[in-house]
Amino acid sequence: MNKNINKISQSLLLNIDTQTSLFESDRKVQPRSGPTDILYKGDNELVLRKLESCLKNSIDFCYIDPPYNTKSKFIYDDSRVSDNHITWGSHAEWMQFMTPRLVHLHSLLKDSGIVAISIDDYEQPYLRILLDQIFGESNFIACIAVCRSRNGKGSKDSIATNHEYIVVYGKSSKAKVVGFVESDLSSYDKEDEHGKYKVNGLFRKKGDASLREDRPNMYYPLYYDNDGNVFTENPDNLLKVSYPLDSKGIERRWLWGKEKATKESWKLTASKNGVIYVKNYHTADKRVKPRSLWVDNRYLTERATNQIKDIYGTKVFETPKPLELIEDLIISHTHKDALIIDFFAGTGTTAHAAFNLNQKDGGKRKVILVEQEQPIAKSHTAYKQGFRTISDITEFRLKWLEEKYNDFSFHSEVVS
């Protein structure tokens, strides 16, 4: 059995190397030009298991939008409700469904890898339990609340829900959210020969390990003039002196040792009262932390629906995500040469979003998509549009991108 899986996995590896250049290998293969993605059509648990032998510790970022278990009649199975399980109640079957997929994903991610998962109120607590067990509680990064509807769902009697969640975990402590490129420069209200800057951080250490006795070598005098320039020496005794004392007169310490402060004193400024601050300069690649609440009209469900209609002509998928939401997730959570996987691919939004970002910033992001070949009911709109399986819908968008853009290409493969 293992030999058979190994053989199939090597075949997948060969396809990735020769046709999609998803990662570096020892093979001397001429990669195709442009951002090339791959679509695996088949059960995602099976595909993930087979990919482990050739892509273990290789994935930088994963985004998935799994079934929310709403018991709704969607194009995919969204009803995995258990009998009253002794511990997990009606959620046990959904947890059993998700567990092996998340375990395989954990193996595929790099130590610096990150997973972001869309979910709603119903399964969010149980998803957190699974991720705590598989990824570790200490590797929880955030639970982002995203406004998906202005008015909310009117089906509830009490409160109209207008948000969903994106739960984010890293594989290890090496996982770091890169943040958004800073676009609002209005707060950089000062400028010197080094560029635009703002003053927003004390040079005196606060909080833990901030006392003089904690780091004695970081307690020393600083000197400043009437223009706010800061120095570590006062040769002519013409400058004013400042020590890291807090408002109660308690001796604290500076953020840097004296040697660094001497070399980088141009990054410091003093108030008229002798409070020392760090200048926060703007740079072209400056990043800012994402917030835990995402409210933007670009993230609304109706926007995603309109995008689907533009591509397919009608709403062939009930739960699409807008391109801009996935673009913002990718750009804020991983680097621009990332290998990305989405194993609940749906309409292929993740591949489209990564391609758009590559167009904008010259990145080389590559995406592995996985979608099942589940038959579509004859009564469904997608069937009437000519689609027979859910993966047909995914592939249609990739072909649409390939026809529209010369530098997009993809390879699809059935895995069984």
C-alpha cells in the first residue's frame, strides 16, 4: 500500500516539476514561463495524503473555505450532523471529516507556514479545538471577524449576523504574519534629511524587564539640544540631560545600548521636557499589522456573487468569496513567492487572487487547488450551465484566466 502511494506521489511530483514548476527540484527541467498552477480533481483527503511524500514541509500558506455545516442544500455536501455525541454533540461528524485533512495539511506546511480558514459561528469553536490539538494552542495567531453583509442574515429571530470568521494558525513559532503594505502616509507629519517620519514610540522601555537593574548597561544619560536632536555625549556641557525615568521617578532603561544609540542617534528626538522618542520613518516596503476586524465593501458577499456572474454568466456556486478578501489575506500573511494550497477550491478564487497579486507586484506565487469530482444535481443552476462536477466549475475559471491572460497557465489532473 505504501509503495503504491509512493509511486503515485512521485508521479504527482513529476507533474508539478515538469508542467507547473511549483517548487525547486534536482531535476533539470525547463520551467514554463509565467505563474503556473495545478488543479487536482479528486477527494481532498486522498490528494493531501499523496502530496505528503513529495511536498512535505513545502507549503508557505493555505487558505480554505470548508463546508460550514449549515445543513443547507448547496452544490456541495453541507450537512454532516451527528447524533448526540457524548462529547461533541452534533458536531462530531464534521470534526471527524476535518481532522485528517488538517493533519495532512500540518505535515505539508513549512515550519514558517500559515493556515487561514473561513468559518461561521456554528463550527468556529470546534474548528479552534481541532487546530489547538493539531497545530498547538501556542501557534494560534488570530480570529479575524469579516463583515460579509451590510444588513446581516434575516433568518434569525434575535440578531442578524453580518460577519464570518477567518481563523489563523501558524505551524510553529517561526510563522510570521507579514502585514499590509502601508498606504496611508498622512500620519507621517514630519520630515528631515532621512525622509518622512512620525513620532509615536517612547525610547524608554515600558512593561516587563524595564527596570534599571534588569539591564544596567541600558541605563545611561542622553543629551539633547533645543531642536530636539539627541546625543550620547556632551563634550562642551551645553546640552540638557535626560535619563530613563518614568513619571513617578522610577529608574527604567532605554531600548538600546549606548553603542547603538551613538550610531543611530539620528533616529531619536527629544521633547522640550526631555522625553526621548524614536522616529518612525516611512519606507516603500513598510508593513502594518492587520487588525482583527475587517470591514470593507470589497469583502461583501454580493461583490463575490457579481464576480462569479461576470465569469460564469450566472450564480453557479452559492458561497463564493470575493477576490479582494483572498488577495488581502494572501498579501498580509505570506511573501510574494509563496507556494499556496487551497483544498476546498470551489470556483478557484484563491488561484485568481494569487495571479492578480503577481500581476500587481511581480510576485511568483503558485497555487495548488484541490476540488472533488462530486456530481452536480440536475436541478442545480450549474448543471443547467453544462457543469457536471464541482471540479468542472473550478477548471472553467482557470481556463477563463488562461484565455484572458497570456502569462497564466495551469495543469489539471484527476487523482483517484
